[in-house]
Amino acid sequence: MGFIRRLHFTGKTLTLKVKFANFRQITRSRTLDHPIQGVSEIMSWTRYLFAPMEIPSQGVRLLGLTISNACEEEAQKMRQLVLPFFAELGDNISRQLRD
């Protein structure tokens, strides 16, 4: 959540992805009519999306949250980030990924 705060990112859609120990996967999302405002609102909507799910006895192996549907003025400021996974292969691949 700190990363989102540092970037001043705001979005209107929260998506919850749950992967269970048996490899079953469920995705639920909610799009609001306003930008999501902070951690407390994120947690509130996460609880709402998670509540109706039945958790198998084996438990959850992965829980993921995504904020998307960037607010219009935020979307104009955004740029695609390039991850440095291929740095050891040289700048050619990095350049290709950016283009």
C-alpha cells in the first residue's frame, strides 16, 4: 500500500484474487463511483468482497489486491514501468521492452 501512496495513485476499481491450496481461484471486483480513498477504504471493500467466500479446510495460498481504473487526471500522468529482470542481458532487451 505504501507504493500506491508514494505514487499518489488513485483508482475506482478494487479487485480481490484468492488462490486456494487446492489451486482453485476466485476473482471478485467492485468499481466505485469515486476514487478509492486510502487504506481504510481498501480494507473495507476487501472485507466486503472476501466475506461471501467459503474457505476450504486447506486454506488460502495467495491473496492479491489490485487497484485499477485510474482516475482520468491520474491516468494522464501514468507511464509504463519497466522491471529490471533482464538487466544482465544488456540494454537491448530493456530498450525493446520500453518500445
